[in-house]
Amino acid sequence: MTTPEGVHIVVMGVSGCGKSTVGALLAEKLGLEFKDGDELHPQSNIDKMAAGHALDDDDRAWWLVQVGKWLRDRPSGVIACSALKRSYRDLIRTKCPGTVFVHLHGSYDLLLSRMKAREDHFMPATLLDSQFETLELLEPDEDHRVFDVADTPAEIAERTTEWILSQQTSVTLGSK
């Protein structure tokens, strides 16, 4: 498979949806660099979430700029980032125009069970409510695709790869 060029992908969704797992699989399939966006959070954000407090827009702003810069600073890449609000996604796109979003979506109960089963993660399951409250679904003018997290990460990564490669073909042929 040819590695796509100029492809910047954010694997997004609420906590527990599998962003890091799917993002890493997707990047491997496409031959792209992967970054877990959580690694870009300042320690103050991690401490706040670990203490059970949701981040506000001010807490997220610097981090989202870093996510956009990480994408911008490489020819192509995949990053896991919650990107819950339209304004957050817009901020990422100001740093890296043309970013596409892969939204991993699932039921509250499924995601809560996944969060409770996780070990050694700073994000407590008690913050899932605030994540769902903050989530703004992607709009038609945002380049995106939604995938159901009831499917396996491998299945999601495979279908996402097919979608990304079909997008590349559309751009190449001028039919996007």
C-alpha cells in the first residue's frame, strides 16, 4: 500500500472510546506516524483530570494548539485527541488546515464499562458524563466519518483506512 501524503487525521471521541488503540492501528496500516494527544497535555491538565475535575475551554486551548502544531509539523500523521467541540476542532484546523476527523462513537454504558476496566489511566470514569455533555457532533461541513465502537478496533481501523484511501483517490482525481 502506498503511504498517503498530506493526510492529517484526528481520531476523536469521548474518553474510553479507543482513540489511542484505533489511532495506532490506523497509523500502522497507513504507514504514518502516530501520537497519543494525551502526551501533549501539560501536567496541570493531567493533575486536574486525575483529581476528577473536567477541563474547561481555557484548560484545553493550549493543548489543542499543540495537537494542531504536531499535525502541521509533519507531512502526514494520526493523532488521538478528544476534539469534543466544534470550536476545538476549528482550533486544530487553524494550525493544520485540511485535518480530517475520525469520530469513534458508542453508547454511554459500553464506554463506562471500558473506562472502569482500564488500569493506570489518569482519566477517571466519573468524568464520562462531562465528556458526553461537552460533545458536539461533527457537522456536514467538517471532513469526517463516524465509526461505532461496538466494532473491534481492527475492524474500525480497516474501514477507516479504506475511507482515507478513497479520499486520497478522490483528491488525486479532482472529484472531491
